[in-house]
Amino acid sequence: MSKEAILNGIRRGLKRGPLPADQQAMLAGRLASHPRHLQPARAQLPRPAQVELFLRNVEKEFGTVERVPHAGAVPGAVADYLAAQNLAPKFVLAPNPELWAMPWSERPMLEFHSGRAEATDMVSVQHGFVGVAETGTLMLPAAPTRPTTLNLLPDTEIVVLKASGIVAGYEDAFDRLRAENHDALTGGFMPRNVMFVTGPSRSADIEQTLELGAHGPRRLHIILIDDDPAALRVDDPAALRVDDPAALRADDPAALRAGDPTTIQADPPAAPPLGFDQV
């Protein structure tokens, strides 16, 4: 059924034709201006406190978090988490260039394929887009490089998120989506769907007994890359000196000195062609 057929059915039910021109102009103006709603003051905080609020809210909703100083530490964090949970070192990786560029070869025991998840995949490693401090929620827009199936099918989901991607509230999250996302199919900023994930899947429908993994992953683990110096507390040991080799970030090639032993030389896996069917 076409969009116009659906709208005509609604108009018949309302017993009216198309909207008058002035009402159409008013609605178009509202859609174009993106008016902001009331925002809770609890998330309007300095950057370190805002990130801490996000982490506390994630843990309050049964999620877990590990902070790492740079992208090069992500493979080790993934390996350590899987071992701690007594899970096989095997997962499906989002086909995202930022994830591909990480030094997975430094952890040869890890086994993964890149693409959308299948029913047999028990663990996924997803690319995080935005974290909302207000509620500890992940915003995960669908994209060929961020398959939605990774958020639903595996029993355990690991999301790699940058600290610079944490925002105060939902209005800020949609601002980021409008600014950074372009959907090839529609030409607009909205993708096919946007998932908001707050902790692992859970339900208490039966006898008010909380059951994790009811409709999706029973574990949600976030690996937070501290790429935002403004988000680090002054007393945070991760706030390393700029001239400290350990402070060099693998996701910032300009920060890596030639010949430096900490420079990570990692060739990403060959990128498969990205198609909409990977979502």
C-alpha cells in the first residue's frame, strides 16, 4: 500500500481533505525548527560529572562498564570481559571502520566475523553512536556499519562508545543525529530505525519476577574510550600527561610519533562491500 493510499484512508476517517495551506506551512515550520522540550537539570553538568552520571545510570540498569584510555585497548578489554564471564572468545563485529582499525591481531585468541548477527552468534561487538547521560541510554541508529541485529540476537552485547559521544539529554542526541547522520535511502537524517537501549533486555511480566534476556541480550557491557580530555576528572589516573606515551590514542593518528613503540600498526580486515542488507 502506498503512502498516499494510507493518508487518504486517514482523511476519509477524519472526514476531511488535505490540510489548508496555512496549516501545512505551520507544520512544515515546526518540523524544520526542531523545537526543544523541557530538559531535566540533572544532566546539565560539567563534562566529568556528566560522564559519571551516564556510567552510574548504566550500572543502575544492570549494565556494566569499563573505561579504557584509547581505542588500542579495546581488543584487550573485550578479551578480558569474555574470559571473566566464562564466554568463548568468539563474536560478531559491527562492520564499522573505527572498529576494524583496532589492533585485533594483538589478541590472536579472539575469533570474529564482521557483518550482521545470525541466530548462532552468542556475542556481538557493536559501534556506539551516542550515550544519553540523563538515563544511561545508548542511541544506536541503524546503518550498514551498525546492524540492528547486533542489538537483538546475541545473548551478550558489547558496545564500544567514545566519551565524546556522551550527551546530556535526548534533545542533544537528536541534534547529533541530525548533524552527523545521512540516510542514503531517504536523503534525510533519520535512518530506518533508531534503537534506544537502556541496560540488558529484561521483563517482569510473569509474577513480577525480573528475568534478564527476555527479548534480547541478557548482558550489556559498554567499553568507554576516554577520548575527551574534558570528561576526565583531575584526580582520574586516566588523565595522563600529554607527553606520556601511554596517553597516545590509537584513534588519533596525529598523536602517534613515528618510531614510537606505542604506535599501533594495525591493518584493518578487508572491508566487505556494505549493503543495506547488512542491517
